[in-house]
Amino acid sequence: MSPESTLLIDDMALPTTRMSLLTSVVCLPREQILAMMPPRKVIDRHVSHFFNTFDFAPVILHRNTFLAEYTNFWANLSTAPIMWIGLLFSIMGISIFLQQQDIRASGLSASESQDTLETYRTLTIHCLVAGDYLRSSKYTIETLTLHFALDQNVSVDTYVGT
């Protein structure tokens, strides 16, 4: 069993209906969001995969700046802005999505991979809401852009309000 398989939505008591920014969302507390982070080794793999595989990564994020912020994040998790944490979850979601093209790359079954992707997508939404994404701050545009890219590619039902 992989380290990520413990991060399934059912295990976190998150709602089973698909969460959206277009619906009313009660966000999780920061501490609970941070507690749902997978081990650093797993996140390291996702960050590397994102920057090495996602063609639009350099258009959205400056790699060296992000990696410096990533190092600072691990030095002191409590000081990272919640929007930056959402950015990290969106990066992990994109990574999982890209790995689904070759399911062997993730080490997860197809259902585990989809559940983990949905968990990261949902946690990104919690961070966007907690960071008050309608009042744009640092990392908001990047987080929304990656969230939108992921949401549009994995959603089987992309109609507003559904």
C-alpha cells in the first residue's frame, strides 16, 4: 500500500459529493489541512514530476522561486500562506493527473489515483476559500490557474452549478 493511499477522501471525512468553488464551501481549519499533507518524500516526487512533465509549468510558476519557497515551507510549515499551501496541493493534483497517463508511474491503482487526485483538488478548494480567493493575494492567480486546469481536465460534469 502506498503512502498516498491513506489520503483518500473517505479516510478524511470529507464530503463524498464533488466540491466546487461555485458552491458554498465551509473550509477546513489550517491545522487540519496541514495534517492531511502526505509525507515529504511523496510531495517531493509530485513537485519534481510537475516541473519535469507539465508543459505549462514555466508559464505559471518560476521553478527556482517556487523551490526556494518549498524549502522554506518545510523549514517552518506554520508560516506558509494558506494560498501557497493550496498551490502545493494543486501541483500535486496536476502531478497525479499526469501520472494517470501511465498508471504504473504513480504506484497507485486507478481508483486510488483518482481518489487521491480528488482529495488534492478538494484541499486546494479549501485553501482557496480559506485564503479568500476573491480578494486576490500572492499565489491566488497561480493556484486558481492550476485548479482550473485540473478541474477542467478531470471533471466529467463541468456545467456551472452541478
